[in-house]
Amino acid sequence: MELLLHGKVPVKGRLLHANLMLIPILILTASLHVSAKSFSRIRLSSKNILPEKSKDASYLPHILTDIHGQVINKNGEPVAGVNVTIAGTSKGTVTDEKGNFQIQAGEGAVLVFSYVGYQTTKITLGASSTVSVTLLKSENAMNEVVVTALGIGRQKRALGYSQEQIKGVEIAQSNAPNVVNALSGKMAGVNITSPNGVDGGSTRIIIGGNNTITGDNQPLIIIDGMPMDNTIPAAAQDVTAPKDWGSAINLINPQDIEDMSVLKGPAAAALYGGRGANGVILITTKKGAQRKGLGVDYNFGYKVVQPYRYIKMQNEYGAGGMVSLDAPQYRKDASGNLLLTDGWEQSFVDQNTGSGPYGVALWNQVSWTGTGVSWGPKMDGTEITWWDGTKKADVPQPDNIKSYYRNGSQATHNIAISGGNDWGTLRASYTRADNMAIIPNSKYSQNSFNVGTAMKLSKRLNVQVNASYFTNVYLNAPALGNTEGTLQSNLIYAYSRNYRGFDDLGKYKLADGSRNSYSGFPWAGNGSAQYLYWNTYEKNETVTRRKLIGSAQMNYEATDFLNFLVRASVDANNNEDLTINSPTDATGTIGGTYGHGLVRDIANNYDWLATLHKDNIVKDFSAKLSVGGTFYKRSMYGISGTNSPSAYANPYLTYFANYAGSTQTSQIPSESWYDKKLNSVYSFLNLSYKNYLYLDITARNDWSSTLPKTQWSYFFPSFSASYIFSDAWHIDPSVLSFGKIRAAWAEGAVDVPPYIINTIYTSSSFAGQPTASLPSALPAINYKPQVNKTADFGVALGFLQNRINFDFRYYHGRATQQLLNSPLPISSGVSSIIVNTGVLENSGIEMILRARVVDQPHFKWDASLNMSNNRNRLLSLTEGATRVDMANIWGASGNYISAVVGHEFGTIMGYDYVYDSKTHKPLLQDEAMIMQNFGVDAATAAKMKGTMYQSTSTMVPIGNATPKFRGGITNTFSFGGGLSIGTLIDWKIGGQIWSGTYASTMQQGTAPQTLKERDGGGLAYTTPDGTSTKWGVVLPGVYSDGTVNTNVVHYYYKYMQYGVWSSGPNGSSWIHSTGVLKDTWYKLREVSINYSIPANIIKKTKAFQAASVSLVGRDLFYLYSSLPNHINPEGSNGAGNAQGIEFASLPGVRSVGVQLKVSF
């Protein structure tokens, strides 16, 4: 096997890409010398739409005048980016952002107005030099010209696959955290997940379903022809303690986007090879418009982000553990004064050293609890001595969670300058955004620069150049989940209901600058609640990102039937991670940490494309043949180090060499690198018959440097067809306005990350010395690329003159030869070997219904409904294997999210009840089992009968995160005078989560449900001291002999069953299934009110050319949620494949913002 140290692909001694890139250069050079009469026109457009043959034969008058005009829609709003051409010529322009245009033409000339999503309109010029044109939307979306793979514009009616598109103005007005979040609920089958909804965090995008178990399931993102890496950072995919700095899509400025297209399924993205296996999102940025002089646009946006959906807690009972079956009591000092009850003790029992009920230590009866256990005395205002010696009334603290948070905000300024003439257009913009998070001491700021230009260098040669540069500085991304000492894990796990956490804000640091250790602090155990504010303000991590993404494209029309395109693009990233944790002592030398990391990541992409096109090549047949190639290269290098001494030599100074004596533990830096090359050639053939029958055939071959030499070449074929039966059968439009069926089939392949086929040492350090270690998994041997095969079928219908449009899609695919770890015996010296195995099935349906409900001159109502269902099922694995674990919380002591053979993707694994085979009721432990598990005598076991369930000996499926349906409904109400109101409701039906928040609060006595028996709503029960109460419960179930349980026991044992950690007594396990909850919700996602000042009013100001204002509310509230206690329905830990675990999620947030736009 040839070792691919640098990712090169040798082909006959040379790199294949060198040969590929010579072809377009030679062809273009030769074509420049071709003299041929042109029968084509070139559209000057901000879209990458290839030149097309002229069909009109109007004349160009000899007497030309300047024609000024404006293009508006039916609501009187200006339409930017409209192509304005003179029929029969190659002369044209595009409207600016105010809808204005200027062109030289004469009387009798025919102007053609075309734009994506609108009906093409033609007018004949008269004597007037000013015109006003109203464009009507293409109610039948199938007649739109849309952007497809490689930036090629095609009529949607010709596509044999599913494609959806959204305008840039809709994205900008949505006020979403990033540009892809604007798609939430608006596109069928496009599932957007933003864990906890934090601005600046990562967004998981899934089109259809999952195609790989452990790899990346996100779509390829293309910006102006350049593939952009949008990998979710590993820290954001962690489900135990995610820390989310966000992904690259957050950097894209919505004000710079002209439109966004989503290509669904392998057939739609076949020309992008394996990188497009999960679908493609095409983003086209603005490039200015032809106009007289320069235009200036200013946008200001401000929004307030409010945390509002806090976890519900009970506020009747304070701190105290499950340590006595008698009434909870306060502790007393020697003088008889009442003392604050520790979360882990009561006056007569210390669970850490003594015993609990029936002489059994608490650790052996209940799963792991935090210091926030609140089974103590009722908080009735009794005066007690607080932990710090002060006397206070013991009263509830209902806001001890809320008090930590604050309202967030974001202010955004954008200014753009644009202009152009007959030779081209130019747009330049700058954006500044400042965001303050809902978490104290967390914020980020961002600068964005964008330049886009479209130049017509000659009648045959067009050039487009686009570049964006971003800087983002992020201080302290929220540390979520079970990150000890920070955030919500403290608030729900370590705070009892009488803890006044907000009192610590001004006390966490002493006058000498050292950390307050809170001597005698009762919540100093698990969760480290006393250090919450120190960790918030004195442990600081700053991530700085610098990104440049750009492309340059040349489009040359050699003849009326031959076009050439070449494009070069770059995605360059430079990231810096700086950690400074303050020393905890007064001298400034103890407990501090300094870390510094740098990553450089550069990707280059080069494309060429030659296209032959001919209408009526034979009668009624048209054809287009394209041949192209791509060379892609990516290189990454990273270096990082951490200074973690026990003492600094020089106080408060942060640098690697600052450590005292030989106490340095990890000064040795670690390095990482990444090199990959991918060479591709492809071809596609588009055939059409009478403009109602279309057939597309594509073929692509990739050579990947990450695969073994014998496998690095792989082939991608695809076929798609579209049949407009309403045209073919001449159906009466009053019966059916439009009818189309489509079908597609594609085969694709996915390569692997670099060096997966090689043994790579990992550099590290030990005791201050550099080390290198082998991986725990053997590398793949003769690995083959993953293969995906998918069939796609659909139908599109239009009724009532296309006022009602319906689209249906069904897809079914299988992904084989997954890259997975197969376990090996420990005696082999490694834990596993990487092999090709596994078959993952992915199928689903999507439905879209759009309607113009009301269509009156001064009022219009547009509605859109979309729904989707996806099924991902693991069909098989290598022999003997039954599941693949994707992630877990708390290691072997917590739940797993897995792919299990025969089950849906996203199975929740955990310990469950053991069920009786006859009655299917849960089995309780009988007296013999209690004696064995707890080491008690028969008399004690008899008393404990009915208190504990049996649990499975291994983890089993206890739930599944896959929803049954997702969908959304949008409504837009347009009124006369430029006013419009929009709403969006989206939903998720079905699917489950394991909620650690629910399980832990139930077990700790902080959930409202735990009040029932304490408030006398239980069965009759006599405590050991003889008190009669209504605290009793009967645990439902049977014993192994079939006897139904009737024992009345203390309510403690009802809530002990809510297992968080799995380790139980004598090797048994606590039950996780009690924390599995159905997660169905409906949400008012967006409400917007937009007002564009009418043009006639604007003209009177003589200062502005256009002005508008918008008020947008986002994530406003849930109309319904099946989760109890206000647990965040979208608070899943991590943004990776392992969805379905929630613990310590942030409160739900909503935002209200205003946007102001003026044009000069």
C-alpha cells in the first residue's frame, strides 16, 4: 500500500489536477481567437446563470436615449436584482436595491424583465424615457428559474429532484441567530437544531435523514461556488459537558445574501460528489446593480433576548436528604438553636458515615444526588442560623435560578455601497455586530466585510468576483450540561430550594483578590456551587476567528452553442484560543492556568466547465452537454499548549515558562495536522422534448487521497426525469393548472478523514516530558468508501390558476460500507479495528402546500404548509455486533445514544425495569434479593419489601429520539401601502428524550410533582416514631412469583427510582427509563411586521430613495409542549449525531427586535 503522507494522488507520475486545470485554459485561449457571429445574449446577473441562446429578434434602434425606470411587486415594494435586457441583443442591466435601473434604448425596443420567482415580463418602449414595471410572482413555482448545482440556473419544471429556495430579504427579516436558522419550519425535510437556542452556538442541519452513523450528516454549504467547511466543533458535540463556540455558518452576514437554495437528495447534489451526499445549501451573495451614481444602504438592527422558560421547582420544602422515614427536622447546636439543614444530612443521621432508613446507607438506596436535595423541613419562615452564622428566616427562594441570568442583546450595523454601468456592477458592505449573551460575562463581537462584482469585459466574457472577510471574538461560550462548577448544572443540581445563590455575586472574591472558599458552606459537595461566580468571572476563555472566503469566476461564450466557465475559490481560516484562569490565592501564584492554541486551515477549490447547448437539435428535442472537473485541496495545522503548574514563579503572569521549580505538568505543546486532496471529473447531459419531458444524466469520478490506492477512485452516476403531464395532455387549466411527476436515482460514495488508513501516533506529555502513543483502534485495511444508493419520486400539482400548489416527495436509500469500529479482544493490545460494515436505511416523505388564500387589490393572504416524516433504521452490522454507540453522558454510568440493529437511528440506551413475562408489569425485589443486594438480615428485608425494583443487568433500548413528523405553517398578510405581517408556527411530533433535569429534580425533591405525598396526598402511612401520615405509596408491580405488590411504603421510595447515575448496590443498576419523556411541541417561531414607506412619500423627502422598518419576534413561546416543568424542548445536549439526551439545559429564550433600513 502506498503511504499518502501529503494526500497526493499520483496518476502516471503527475498530479491529475495539473492535467485537469490545463484543459480549460487551453480551450479558453483557443476560443478567444474564434470569430463567429453571435446569436446569444449574456445576462448580467448576480446569479451564476449561464448564457443562453436568444429567441427574440427585435431590432436595436439607432437613436438611443437613457431609459430610467423602477421595478416593483404587486405590493408596491421595489424588487432588486431583476435582469433587464433588450430583446435580441446582449445588452442589459439589473435593478438596484431600490428597484431602479437605467439603460440606453430607443423607441420600439422590447425590454425583458426576469427574476427568480417572478413571471418574465416584456414591454415595448414608447416615446417616454421613464417606465414603471410591476412583476408578478410565479404562483406556479415550477416555472421559476432556480439556482442548481455548480450555480447553473434552470427552470424548476425541468428538475427531476427536489429543490427549494428562499430570498435573502426573508433571511434578513427573520432575525434568526444565523442564516440557516431562518429556514426553521419553512422547508419540508430541512431540520434545523440549535441546542438551547444560544446566539453564536452551532446549528445542526439535516436534510431528509442521516446517511452515516458516526460521520458528518450535515449538507455541503456552497458560497458563490466555494465549498465552506461548517463542521461542528467536537466540544459542541459532547453530550456530557458541551461548550459551543459555534460553527462557520454563524459568520455569514444575512444582509449580504441574495438568495439561498437547498438541493435535496443525492441526485440533486450528484455533481458535488461525496461532499454533497447529505444535500447542498447554495448561498448566492449580492453583487450590486447598474444605476446612476452610487447607492448607499444602511441597516440597523437591535434585538433583546429574554430568558423566560425557567425550570419549574417546588417552593415549600428546603434542604435535607432521604435519610429518615420520620418527619424532617432542623439540626440543633449545643444551645438548642436551629441550624440550616445540610442538603446531605439531618440532625440525627449523617449519611456519609452513618446509616439511613432501615440501617442502610443512602448511597446504597438512591442514585447519585447533588447538594440541592430538598427533602427537608417546610420553609415556613422559622428563624434558623445560616451557614455563615447569621440568623435568617427559612423561606423559599423561587428566583435562585432566574437570578443568575440576564437579558441578552444584539446590535447590528450594516452599510453597503453599490453601483454599476454597462460594464459591470459592484457592491461593498461592512457589518458590525455586538452580542451580549444571557449568561454573565459571555459576549461576542463580529466584523464582516463583503465585496461582490459582476463585470462584462466584452460581449462574450463575464467575470464575477466575490470575497468576504470575517473576524469574530467570543468571550466565554456557555458551558452546558454537567460541567461542574458552572451554569445550569449548579442551578438545578446543587441549589436547594432555600439557597440564596444570588447573595454570592459580591462575595466570591475576597478583598485581597483570592477566591472565597466559603468556610462551612453546606453546598460545597458535588456541583461546587460555592465557586459558580468565581468560575463565571475569573475563568476566561476567548476564541478569535478570522475567515476569508472568496471566489473568482470567468464565463466565456465562445459561440452561440459553446460556453466555458472557470472558477477559483478559497476558504482560509485562522483561529486562536486563549485561556486565562485567575490564580485562587492572594499571592497570584496558586491555581492559575494559561492555555494558548492556534489553528490554520486553508481550502482551495478550482472548477472548470465546458457546455454545449442546442435547442431543436432535432425536431422538438433540445440538449445540453457539459464536461468539467474540480481540484480540491485542504490543509490544516494546529498547535496548542497549556501551562498547568501547581504554582506560578511570577504572580499573575501568563506564559508557558512561568512555573515554579519542576512543577510544570503540560508545557509540551500538542500538534495536529490535516492534508487532503480530491480530484474530480464530471459530465452531465440535459435532454428535453417539447418542453414537457426532461431527462438528466450525470456522471462523476473522484480520486481521494484519504483512501487506499486500490480504492481511491470511485464513480457517481445519477439519473433524473421530469414529465409535465398537464402540458403533454393539454389538460384544461380550469381543472389542473399544472401537473408534474418526477423521479431520480443516484449512487454516491463518501471517502474518509485523512490518515484513517495509517497508524498515527498521538503526541502528548507526561510529567513534563513529551510522549507519543499508538491509537487504541487498528487502522482500516483496504478500506472502501461508503456507498449510498437513493431513489426519489415526486409529484407537483397546481390548481385554480396556480393559486394552490401541492408538492409531494418520497425517497428511499441505503448507505452501506460504513466506517465503524469493531471490538477486538483486550489480548490483541488494542480495543478495536476500523472496518467496513453496517447498512443504514433512510426513507421518508415530504409534503408542501402553498396557497394564495385571498387575492384582492389591497389585501392578500399567502399561506404555506410543510410536513415531513423520516425513518432511519440500522439494518445490519458485522457479525456478532448489535449496536454502535454514538455518545453517552457520564461515561459508563449514564445513558447512551446508539444505533441499534433493527431500531430507528437515535436509540436511547439505559437500564430499565425487569418486566414479568406474563403480566408485563415491572418486577420488584423480593426479600431474598434485598438481603443479597443490601446485606441486611431477614427481618430488615421484610420491612424493606416493596421499596425497590429489579433492573436489567445490561443496558437496553428505553426510548428513541427520532420524531414522527416535523412541519411548519407560514402566513403572510399583505396590505395596501407597503404593510405586511408574517407568522410562522413549526412543530415536532413524537420522539423522546432522556431528561437528566427531570430525573434529578424528581429524585432530589425539587420538582413540583414531589409535593403530592408531602402535602398529604398519599396513602395512610405510620412513620417509625408512630406518627400517622398520608405519606404512603404503593410501587406498582409484581414479584417474581406473580404476587401483586400491596406494601405501603414511604414516598421516598417512589422518587428513589429516578436514576441518574447507573451504579447501584452490589453491582446492580439504577433505572434510567423513568427519565425518558415524550418530546412533542408546537411553537410560535416567528412574527414579523414590516412596513415599506411608499415610493411617492419617499420622493418627497428628497433625501431617501427607500425606507422600511420591521418589528420581529422570534421563538416567542410554545403553544404546547409534552415535557413537564418547563424543561426546554429544544435543549438537547450537543449538536452532533447523538440527539436525545438533555441535562441542565438553559432556559428557553425569545427575542424581540427592530430593523431599520434606509437607502440614499
